[in-house]
Amino acid sequence: MPELSKRLAAVTDSIICEMTRISDETPGSINLSQGFPDYDPPQVVLDAMKKMAEGGEQHQYAVTCGAPNLRKCIAEKYSPLFGRTIDPEKEVVITCGGTEAMMATMMSVCNPGDKVIVFSPFYENYGTDSILSGAQPIYVPLVPPTYQFDPEVLENAFKQGAKAVIVCNPCNPCGKVFSREELLLIEGLAEKYDAFVVTDEVYEHIVFEPYVHTRAAALPGAYERTITCNSLSKTFSITGWRIGFVIATPEVAEYIKKAHDFLTIGAAAPLQEAICSAFTLGEDYYAEMLADYTRRRDVFCSGLDEIGLEYTKPQGSYFMMVDISKFLAKEKFAGWTDTQFCEWMIKEVGVAAVPGSAFFAEPINHLIRLHFARSEESLREAIARLMKLKQYL
């Protein structure tokens, strides 16, 4: 048998999917590992989907770079947010979720042997995307529990010849929101060392007060070298629809369009048309969504406080890192890894989490990731189950 791909040999299976699999196989388990909501999209979106299902031509291929209606909606929304006029024909590409948006982008900017800066902890796809693109990731620590980075360490990474830096803002898995000052520093170093800034802004509308979401591409002089990857999955509770997009300069977008064309041809045509209805929702929708997530976060954090668990309160997104050091120091869990603890927690407590080591390049084994994109009823039930952990503290 011929040798298989060396690139894929270096890639491990998704630990998030593995924890979800174990959760699905455990009757009654509450899945707080894979970050998807347990409530419906807005009614206007459901109505539009039903209408599209009864249509005709919408069931066939969409234009490869995305349905014109959807690209127009995205350009109209983000032009004022970016402080420039975005051309829907030349600067917007619709992809199969934010996952493909990032993969197509990495394939477009990287050549074999290039280097890419990835902040650690990182969403598990980033390192893999770099490797599959033939690039070498350079990891820059976001140091727990505050998840700040050292500017000197970051500049040293750029000095190694980095072609790009990936910034997830707000950050999955730790809930960090990069400040305007941090993003100005990153953009400044990217300009100094002639590198791209690739941002993942999927959680842009889930930023808790007093923090503010700054769009890197909107910073002075930053648009030309910034590639914005995004998705409608989290904002409108449609993770299964797989509708993502990229905003970039015409030159970069043309390359991303090529990669996207040969990866997937296009995202689901009827769903692209249906999601256009979401852009009719006003600012009240985003404010209400944020208020809902703020309540969920506060309910969940209050429960963790009552249990006595230590965590970093998220500034944005619906993810948080919880410290399990006290458990791993107990005789019952002696020698356990965070993965073993998560597997035990699913089966014995009935709540699924993700071992934090899956997100770190550094040897960090004392954190787990939980999410609170669930109804308050589900979150209160999860807290009730997690109360079982108190006996081990």
C-alpha cells in the first residue's frame, strides 16, 4: 500500500467531536462540549427556510462565490462597520461555514514552508489548517488565567518570518476579547514584517459589558492586509446550516474564491437565500441576544461559584475555561489527565466538557472548556449535576 499523507498523519482526531460522541452514547448527558445552541433560529429565518423549501431553482447550485442576495446583505451590513464600501462582487465570498472560510483562506495565503502565528489556546482547527496548508504554526501563549500575551514574544514570532497571524476575537476557547490596543499592536507588527492578519470573528455579537468588539479590518490602514473570516451560525443559531463568509480585498478574495470553488463548489443554495431574511432584523435582535447570553453566563457562573470551581469569566463568546487543579490533586484522580477527567465527568456526572489540553500548544493539563449556549433550564440542570463535584473539593 502506498504511503498516506504525511500532513494528515500529524493531525489528531477532533477531541470536541470525541467528547460529543461519548456524550451522545451516555443517556441523558448534557453536552456542554460542542458549542451549539439548543433553541431555534429567529422565526423570520424559519419562515424563509420553509418558503425556500417550496421553491424551484433555489435547490440547484448557487453561484460559486455565494448567492448575490446574501453577498449584498453582508456588504451592506459590514460596510459601515468597516468604515469603507465593501464590494459584494469582489470582496465577499460565501463558504461552507466559518471552518471552510478559514481553510480556504489559509490555502490562499500560505505556501509550503511558510510560518503562521497562532495564539495558544486556540480553536483546534487553526493548527490543523496551517499544517494542511503546508505551513508551520508558531504558537504564542495567551497566558491563563488572564490570557494576555507578551508583545516581545509576539514580535519574536514575526521575526521568524511569519506569513500570517490568526486572531480569534472573541476567542474560542477562553472567552478573551482582544482590545483595540492589542489589535493595533498586532496590525502594526503585521505591517512591519509584511504579514497577513487573519481574523475569526464568529462571536462578534457576543461581547459582554464593559468589553467592546473591535474589528481588526476597520483599524486605520489595516484593511489591505486583513482577512476577516466569519459565520452566521452562532449569531442566528444555525450551526447546522454551514453558512460562513470571508471579507477581503479583491486580490485576496479572488484566491479564496478559487480555493472555495474546488473545495466545495458552494454552500447550500436554499439556505443562502433563506438566511438573507436574518438581515432584516434590527439592532434590537442583537441587543436581546446579548442580554440573553449575559443572563446565561451569569446563571452558569453563579452555579460554578456555588460549587466552588475556579474559572476565568468570559469577556465574550459562550465558552469558558474551568480550573480542575484541585480535583487532579486528590487521591481519587491521581495521575489522571484532563481527558480522563472529562470522560469520567460525562459518565459519572452527566455533563460533557472538552479537555483544555486540546487547545494548548503548551503542556497545560489542568483546564477544561465548558459552554453556556443552552437554555437557562438546561444550564440549571447542568449545574445541579455538577454539584456532585463538591464532594471531591
